[in-house]
Amino acid sequence: MTDARSIIATIRDGGQPSAGDLRWFASGLASGHVTDAQAGAFAMAVLLKGLGEEGRVALTEGMRDSGKVLSWDLPGPVIDKHSTGGIGDCTSLLLAPALAACGAYVPMISGRGLGHTGGTLDKLEAIPGFRTGLSEDEFRAQTATLRCAIVSASAEIAPADRRLYAIRDVTSTVESIDLITASILSKKLSAGLQALVLDVKTGSGAFMVRMEDSRALARSLVDTANGAGCRTSALITDMSQPLASAAGNALEVIEVMETLTGTSVNPALWDVTVALGGEALALAGLAAGPQEGEEAIAQVLESGQAAEWFGRMVAAQGGPADFTSRWADRLPSAPVVVEVPSPRSGHVSAIDGRGLGHAVVRLGGGRLRDGDRINPAVGLSDLAGIGDDVGQGVPLALVHAATREAADEAVAAVQAAYRLADSPPAEPPLIYERIA
């Protein structure tokens, strides 16, 4: 007879529980048959001993199946993208409508800001009236008619993950690649996807700072998702500096709209979006390969089709019907905007992305504790990038704050996050590797 104690002991002693045992454990997490103490012991045993590839697949499938799993009957492929998180990473807002314009169906279940990183839902909620908490019927109807929707997970999605994640947070087991993999994929695969592209970040602003850790996570995610029946590939992309030139909810939406409408295109944001979209279209069979897919994504961005799709999605989810033409008027702005003067002249040689992210959180653009109310207007803009040549006193960024006191604190934090050198550094590549 299966029981939690024997499963924990097997992992603790270096053995591999059966797939059925791991699915049982996931079900027990959701039902309450597994206690908090047993869940914590399980998480620590997995952190120390690992599950192996078959175990990761079984745990992921069990956590996915612990709640609602959507299925679709649509005339095109159902695909999505997931990022492991970073600073100024607003590609989802560009990619979902671009994929829809290319004929894909994109039921994107997204998250909120976590730690120093921003959240897709928080960014969208900077748009007045935008609703992320759609009912399942609304989610299904919008996906079927508009081909894209970006929503929060309901309580019925992967309840085993919700329970285990909270326990991992208080038992110092968040870092387990096996558990990170199962957590990410159980939620994503519950959307009934046929294909998934992953953006695994590496660098100072990422959760995985070291390349070897990012590579290990990407490999685990790709192998597990494919093992669970979802065609998946990953790109390892740079997060040694913010992807966009802004960090903060409304400020990042502004940058998205500038890119969608062609007002001011951020090349790095554009290139990562196009590369991820090319992968997704190829995985879904809508392109012969990633290069053909990239050309299709670039075309719908350049033509304005992606902007049109984004505007339809905003209106359908409660935002202004004229958002794509009047976004500058619709988004909130902070009352205090100050420059961050460079303390010396030189070339930007390194950026502490995590430090910038924490500065945005402390401004009110993220949460210091559960339940904190986010100020969508605050953040950083016009961020200098690695390799930029700045003179003493020249702005490294602009701080958008609610008060002068908060602005002064952020100025000091941004200055501390920048490293300057006398000679220009080697600029990091935007995309390091493809994992398939």
C-alpha cells in the first residue's frame, strides 16, 4: 500500500519511487492526505537526492492532474511561452498577440511579480480596467474568438503545486531543479498545450545567475515537458541587464506599446520576442523551422497586426477599447520623476539586475509581502545598458516615484547597481543557446 513515509524514505535513501507513487503523493498534496511535515520532508529529500527524469515527469503529471486540466477543440494549435523571470522582461505582452496573428491559439496562464522580478499580470493590470481573473467560460470563449488571453491561474489549477510551493518557501527547498520544473510545468501544462517555448534567463537579474544552473534548468524543463507529451524547446537568454529599457509595470507597458506601434522599437526586446515566437511556431507546425517562424512573427509586428490583436485582447478583458491609439493617455504616471546621475564618467561594465529589481519593489512596483498593493506608475526608465559610455552626472536612468523620499532612496540603489570602467566591456550575447 502506498504511503507518504515510504515514498520519502525511498528518496532519502537514494532510490526512485515509482511513477504511481509520485502521482499518489501529488494527489495527496492536493487532498490533504499528505501532511505539511511530510511535504517538507519530501521537498528536502528531493532537493538533496533528486528524482531523475522519469520521476520529474511523473511528479509533474501528478501535480498537473491534481486539479483542472483544460482540453480544446480548436482549428489551430494551442501554444504558449514561459519565462523564468527577469527585469524589464515584457515579451509575453508582445508575443501572445503576435502568435495569435500568426494563427496560433494562446491561452496564457501567467503569474505576478515574484521576489525581484516583475509579473505579467501586474503589468497588464496597469491598464485601467484590465481583468486578469476571467472565469473558465470567459477564458475559453476569448481564446476561441480572439485566439489569445492572458489570465491568472484559478484555484482549480494545479492545487498540489500551490501547497508544495508554500511549503518549499519556508523549508529552504525552493532551489531544487526537480521541484522548480514540476512547479512551472504543472501549471503551464494544465492549460492543455500542444507546444511550449521556454525563455530561461541567466545573469545578475535572473533567478539562475550562473550559466551552468540555467542550462541544467532548461534541460530539465525541456525533457520533462516533452516526456509529458508537450512539444517543447528552450532558449537561454541574457539577463545580465534589463531586457527592456524600463522596469516597472506601466513603464514596461509603454515600451511594449512603443514596440507594437513602431513608435520606438527596443532592438533587444524585439529580437528575443521574434526568436521565441519563431521557436513556438515551428514547434506547433505553423512554420517549417524557427527561421521561417521568426520571419512570420517579425512580419505581424512590423505590419501592426500584433498591435491590433493586443488592442482586441485589452478591450475583451475590460480595458479601454481605444488603447492602441491612446495608450499614452490611459496609463498612470508617477508624480515625481528624477534623474540618476552617474557618479563618474566611464563605460557601463556590469549591472546588478537583482538590485534594480529590488529598487522597483521598494518604490512600490512590487510586493514586499503578500497582500501589498502595487503602484503601477512607479519604476525606472531610460536605463543605461552594458557598453554605454556615460559622462559624470549624465543620467543612468530616470526614477518614477510616489514621493521625493522614495525617489532619493531609489537613486542611491540604482547608482549602487551600476559598475563603470574606463574601457568598454565585451557586450553579452542576447541569446546563448537553444535547448531541444
